[in-house]
Amino acid sequence: MIRGKLETNRTDPITAMWSLVEFNFQCCGVDGPIDYRNSQFRLDMVAPDILIPFTCCKLSNDNPFYPIPEAGMACQYEMDTLNILDKVNGNYHLYRNGCFNILKIWWEKQYIWIWSIYAFILFIQLLSLIMIFLVRHKINITKKEYDQESIPLRNTDALICNEEKPIKQSKETTTT
């Protein structure tokens, strides 16, 4: 999917993302610079000498959206003669590694951190939930103790109220 989306349009989100990946990880294409041989990038280019994006080259500036190659067209020449140069060791201006494996290794390192943070957050949430249940249980116990202690007071209040009221005499006591 990504191979077919390698384009020249800097505003396209996938192209912009891919430029950032190539710039930050110093890689080229998905599997290597050869990915650009039949890509939309090469078909859209007006200049036939531009074979790969400049983000695949060693740059003299720090802007992945307007890259300036360190060695000018030497990087493009290396792409044109890639098979020959693979047999010769030298100082290359073209990043030869594809981004897929580099991103895979990077993700595996980040994956551990992401899961560690997730596990820590989960631990804090479980700890908070346990604390909520403990506090709720303590409130219920305190409420029951308070209710049990206040029952005699309530009965005493009722007795006091009853004593203040005059006692009605029954009909039998009045007839005698």
C-alpha cells in the first residue's frame, strides 16, 4: 500500500509522513531505494534526472519537507548505478536501507515502553478502585456503628416526649 503512495506531493499526508520517516531514520523507501523505480513519485517528476526523493540522500539542512542534498546530484547518480555500486564499498550519499525494517525495530523498542506505561496506568486504576471499595466499606461500618449507638438515644427521646404528655385516663377508672 505504501509503495504505491510514494508521490511528489508534499501536502499529501502519506507523502509528508514518509518524508519524515526517511529523514528521521535515514532510510529510503519501504525495502530500499529500488522501491522508487516504478513509483508514482518517479512518474510525476518533471525532471528525468530526479530518480528518488531528496530525503533518501544525505542532507545539508534539517528540513525534511524542503530537503537540500549534501552532494547535489551525486545521490541521484548513485540511484541510477545502484547495482554497480553495491559491489563497491565507498562513501555513499544515498541511504541504502529500507525503512520497513528500521521502523519495525523502532516500534519493537517503543512497544515495550507503551506496554509498560499502559501496565502502570492499569495498576494505578486498580489501586484506586481498591481504595474506593475500602473507603466505602469503612463508611458503611462507621454508619452501622453510629446507627447502633444512636438507637438508645432515640428511644430515650421518645420516652421523654411521652412523659411530658398527660396520661389519659381510661374509661374504667373514671366510672368507679
